[in-house]
Amino acid sequence: MAHTQRALLAALLLLAGGCGRHAEPARDPMRTAAGAYERAWPVMGTMLHVTVWDEEESEAAVIAQAVRAEVALLDSLLSNYRDDSDVSRVNAAAGSGAWVAVSPMTVEALGAALAFAEATGGAFDPTVGPVVDVWGFYREEGAMPSASAIDSARALTGWQLVEMDRSPPRVRLPRAGMRLDFGAIGKGFAVSRTLEVARDRGAERIMVDVGGNIGVSGSAPGGGDWRLGLRHPRLPELPFAIIDVARGALATSGDYERYFEHGGVRYAHIIDPRTGWPVQGVASVSVLAPDGTASDGLSTSLFVLGVERGCAFIEALPGVAAVWVRAPEQPNDPVRVVVGGPEAGRVELLAEADVRRCGDAAR
Ligand code: FAD
Ligand code: MG
């Protein structure tokens, strides 16, 4: 096994917080099941939905509030959209030579992000922010940048340059203009953390949805596995696949959340750090993994790695299944799907599609 994969496996094991499981924005019927206490709040530029199954509504309410507080705490630490977050303070000090004291939680999240960067050979890069910025994806008004603007932004990236100490927890970026971006892993990290918090408070069955990263703890209502839906990247109202989840977490990265079109080509917010250009050819990647951080990190990683390299990458990762949907070349092209990973057997396609398995000769 390659050194990089060993590093990721170690990261997965370290991060696995138990039985978090999550799905993409599919409307989950479990959420309306009898006896469920349900709350929703805006957070991290999206919505947090919490559903707690508990006989005592007052206890369920306390657990839901604890989940909300944890996500709010992580938002206050990891957000690029708040000037006072740990991440924004680190970014503002980039190039000054000064270390920035941060929360142990920020260091934990950054450690996970850097582990993904190492394991993927930089396909996942939490320092890709200057490039995301130059394409306009922070402002939700993307526009085609010049080649020189892309090059200048790329010169400010490089996960190997990040300096981080765990004790005392502190971070330093060596070049002015560098920035950390937790967009690809922060919501999944929040799913992992909130399930831990909920379990610590006695929750036996809970579902947490942070902007489409859905984690569950305990067996599904009625017992047994959870059946989590994946939404179709082009027809959001259509659940196009179901993943049967006994244990783990599910996340999706897609080209349909933040994108713009130029000359008939779709440019979306996931960047190939090697080129500085948005990844082409993939519409979405959904990943089942042992916990929220792992599935969020992997969904973005496998989006960048693509089918061939991605299949090889997850082949030996325990608890992992991935579903790639290729971007259609023409609007009426058949949906082309590739399913892989040791847990691939848990994926059930509902919509008509050309389905391949990782390892099939002709892809
Ligand atoms: P994912 O695939 O999980 O992540 C894609 C994102 O990761 C991109 O948008 C980019 O930021 C980054 N990225 C791109 N390429 C790479 C790469 N190769 N390696 C690593 N990272 C990459 N949005 C708002 O509009 N307002 C807010 O106030 C706001 N607050 C947020 C606070 C937090 C703590 C977090 C985690 C996110 C917040 N967001 C906010 C959303 C954020 O900007 C992203 O849009 C979102 O996280 C993308 O998630 P995703 O699941 O769609 O895609
Ligand atoms: Mg992600």
C-alpha cells in the first residue's frame, strides 16, 4: 500500500468518531417519522437540521440545542465569512511571521485537512482559497479570470507550507495572501463533532444535517440500517440512488452548488490545485465513509482525483463506497455512474443509468 494511502487510513482511523452517517440533500422520510423532535437553524451559510428521537421532548430539546451550539462554535472558528474566526485571523496574519493562537478544535480540523492533502498528493488542498477567490466562488458571482491571475493565485497555495503546532495550538502561514479554506471539510467535521456531543448527552438515535452532510447515530427508526438518498446532480427532485448505511457517514460534492457558465462550459467551485482550474467532467461524487470528516474530505478529494485515480485510492479503504456521476457532454446524454470502494454493494441505483464498477475494464 502506498505511503499516501497509509496516511489517509491513519487519518480515517483517528477521525472515526463512531457511527456517524450522512447523505446529500435528499429529503429523508425518516425526518418526519413519529416521535421525532425536529429543529432547524441557519448556520455556515446553509441550514442545520437536527432530528432527535427521544421519549422525553425536553431531553430532545436539550440535545438539539447542544448540537446547535457545537456547530455555532465551529462556525466561529473555521469560517472564511467572519473576520473574527480563527481561520480569518490566521489568514490576515499570513506573511507577517507571527504565530496565531487558535482553538485546539481548529488545529484538529486543520490536522484532518492536511492529512487529506498528504494522502491525495495535494488533490485536496486547504490552501486553495486564493484560487477559489480569483474564480469568484466566494462571492457567488463566478467569472473567467485571466491566466496570469490564476498563476498569481496558485503561487499563494501549498499545503506543505502551512505551519501548525498542537501544543500550544497555533498556526502560521508564511506568505502574505495565503489563506486557509475549510469549505471542503468543515461541514463534515461539524457532523462528526455534533454526533459526539449528542452521544455524550445520551442521544441514542439522532440525525444531524449540516447543509446536506447528514450524520446519524444509532439504528434507523424501526431498527436496522438507514437508507439514505442521493440526489441527482441535474434533477434535484429525483433521488437517483439509495445507500444502505449500517455504519458511517455520507457526503456529496457537486458541480451544481456554486458555478457559472462561460462559452457553454460549466465552471464549478472545486478546483484542481495542480492547474488552478475548476475540475471538469464530474457532476457529483457521493462518499460513504466511517465518519463525517472522512466522507466530506473524501467527496472533494475524489471529485478532484476523478474516476481512475479515485477508484485506486479508495480500493482498500475500509468502510468506504463512492458514487461518481459524470458530467453529461450533451443535456440528453444517458447518466453515467461509476461505483467503487469496499462498501460499493450498499449502493442501489434508482434511476436509469449506465453503471460501471471501479475495476471494469472499459471505463
Ligand atoms: P465540498 O466539495 O465539500 O467543498 C468545496 C469547497 O472547498 C469549495 O467551495 C472551496 O471553498 C473548497 N475547495 C475547492 N477546491 C478544493 C480542493 N481541491 N481542496 C480543498 N478544498 C477545495 N457559505 C456562505 O455563502 N456564507 C457563509 O457564511 C458560509 N460560512 C461557512 C462557514 C464554514 C465553517 C464552512 C465550512 C462553510 C461555510 N460556507 C458559507 C460554505 C462554503 O463557502 C462552501 O460553499 C461550502 O462549504 C462548500 O461545500 P460543499 O459541500 O458544497 O462542497
Ligand atoms: Mg467535501
